[in-house]
Amino acid sequence: MRSLEAGGGGYTEEIAALRARVAELECVNRRLTKSRGADEDLDKAWTEWERTFDAARDSIMVLDGDFRILQANRATSRFSGKPLEKIIGGTCWQIIHGTDGPCPECPLKVAQKTKNHEEAQLYVPERDIWIEVSVDPILDDQGRIVKAVHIIRDVTERRRAQDALAASEDRFRSIFHNANDVVVFVTKLGKILEVNKRVKDILGYDREELMGKNFLTSGILAARNAAMIVKLFKEFVNVH
């Protein structure tokens, strides 16, 4: 053991060096602890993001600049009927359409030119479904697409409901305009919204001159029936 009296100066220097080393190690330890905390926070954030990603009902894919699939959520697997390991690395048109390239109206193809958000509704004949596809490109500093977020939603039921409604409206419009009697649509205040073409044949009015007028004062009601029709109309409006 070194004598305090004989080598006091050297001993003090060793103590000082040891303390400096301890302080340095403590600093390193704090940095490592902080780094581990940051890594834990990053891992937690990543886990939460993946859970959110996989919880989405729509198919979500992250594509590279060549539109190859880098990442896909579980909904993509359910939608395509393929496991994720078969999806990653492929292109969306291979996975969804089974084709060698995108269809002409594909928003991916459009986004390559516009570099903007694009969306479209596409029919997939192989599966007899309608899908709503959206693409949000991610650009680098030179404006090149480096990645893109690609979302697919099955809108078959909505599209079929819209088509059924459109067909129903077409049938109604045909019946309305080809009816033998004058048919008038009005608001609760009596404003004429629509009238069929028979009004010209029966009453001599052009459709345009009646639109927007109040049917109670427009002159289309026969004098002998006007009071009764006004009474019935008011009763109907009060009930509904």
C-alpha cells in the first residue's frame, strides 16, 4: 500500500483520476439510460402504430417508388386472401387484380404523373366487386415519389345500393313523365318543385312557367275543387 506521507501527491492524483473516471462512467451511464428510454419509447410507439395499422378495416399498403409493397396490414391479407409473406414485395395490381400492370384508370398510375392524392372507384370483374382506391404519394426533395400510401375499401354494397336507387329513380321518372294525369311535386309550403309534361296537354301551361310558384295560387287548380284541395293540403301538412 502506498504511504500517504511518502507519496501523498501521487495518491491524490490517482484519487482525482479515479473520481474523474467515475464521473465519466456516470455520464456514459446516464446517456445509455436515456438512450434505452428513447429506444423503449420508440419500440412502444412502433408497437402502437402496428396495432393501429392492423386494426384498420380497410386494406392499407405502403409502396416504394416502383409501387412494390413494402408493408401491408392484416386487412390486406383478408381482402386478397393471401398471407402477408406472399404480399410483401409484390405490386398492388398483381395482388388485387392478378394482372401484369395497372389498369388505365388506376390512381397509382395517375399519381405517378400528378404527384398528388388520387382516388377512383374500380370494378374487379374477377371477384365481382367494386373497390374505392386512394393513393397518397410521398415525395423526396426533388419531387420524386419515394413511397406511397395505398388504401383499398370494398364499396360493393354501397355501389349496388346506389345503382338500385338510380334504377328506381329512372323507373319513377319514366312513370312520372308518362302518366296520363297532371302530377305535381310541391314543398310543405306549396312551392312547385316538379311537374310532368301532361300539364301542357291538359292545362295549357309550360313546365318552366310553373316551376317555383305556389301551386295554390298558380292557377292550375280548378275553381270548383280549389277550396277542398287547399283544405286537404293543409291537413296533410299539419299531420306530417
